[in-house]
Amino acid sequence: MSLSPETFISLWKELHGFKVSESGEKEVLMEDCIFCKIVAGQIPCFKIYEDQKVLAFLDINPVSEGHTLVIPKAHAENLWEIREEDLAGVHVASKKIIRALKDTLNPSGVACLQLNGRGVNQVVMHYHLHLIPRGEKSPPLPMSSWDLKPGDQEAIARLAEKIAAGLG
Ligand code: 5GP
Ligand code: ZN
């Protein structure tokens, strides 16, 4: 793609109805699914991989160099909705892509992040797996480092039973 970064960003903002609220938080106002439009070729992307079921492209607001989004071509909002074959496709493709990220960027690690629902800040409601490489000298990735504090073991055991019961 031969668009300059400035043109790409202004096109992206226009297409997304992107605005920044007074509090400085980003709001994405979209009627239709942005990622379905990318799959259909109606919106450009920096594509790095494609197969029958999957498309992968670089994130336009990268958390780190090489930040990649891997999506199913068929629309599904989240992990509750996605078809098993599409889920498998995304993750099998991610295995190939993560190898290419390793070969290209030599990261010290790659975080895989996938959000389900507005409550955990999912912004684009089309299933996507983030592949976020981190270089030796890059700043820490906050979502991959937290303090380990032992939980209430009895409560954990009770909850495990309850969730497992729902799994049949
Ligand atoms: P979420 O919070 O939903 O997991 O993340 C959505 C991601 O999609 C964000 O990291 C955002 O930068 C990215 N994104 C949103 N719109 C576009 C787009 O049009 N193109 C690309 N490449 N990434 C996008
Ligand atoms: Zn979609």
C-alpha cells in the first residue's frame, strides 16, 4: 500500500468516525464492523498473512513494534460466539505468524492478548487476537506483568467446581 502514514491515519479516522472526547479518551463510533470492512477490502490494512479463514495485519495504533491482529474472516464478536473452525484457524495461523515475528524482530517475548466484551475494553467487536512482541530494551508490557498474591484457596476450589459443573 502506498498511502503516507498521515493520509492513512486521516482516512482511518474518517472511516471510523473516530473522535477524542473532552476527557481525552478515544471513542470509536461505528455503525458497521470495521474488521469486516477490512476483510472485504473496503478499508486498507497492512496485511501480513491471509488464508481461507484468517487475515492478519499490523495494528494501526501499535503497543509495540510488530503489534499484529489476527482475525477470522467470518464475523464473530468474541470467544463466546466464534465457530470452532475459525478459532482453530486463527490460532494455527498465529503459530506461523509468531514465527515470522520472531525471525523479523527477534523479540524477547510475544504477548497474546484477546479481549471479550466492553467490560474489558474490547473496542472492535470482531474477534481478534493481538500478538504483541516485546524487545529486550522496550518498556515493560503492563498487561503481561502483575503481582502474584495468593487467593483464597477454598473459594478458588468452590468456584472451580461450579464452573466445571457448567462444562458437563
Ligand atoms: P481491542 O481493544 O478491541 O482488543 O483492540 C482493537 C484494536 O484494533 C486496537 O489495538 C486498535 O488500534 C485496532 N484497530 C482499530 N481499527 C483498526 C483499523 O482500522 N486498522 C488496524 N490495523 N487496526 C485497527
Ligand atoms: Zn466483523
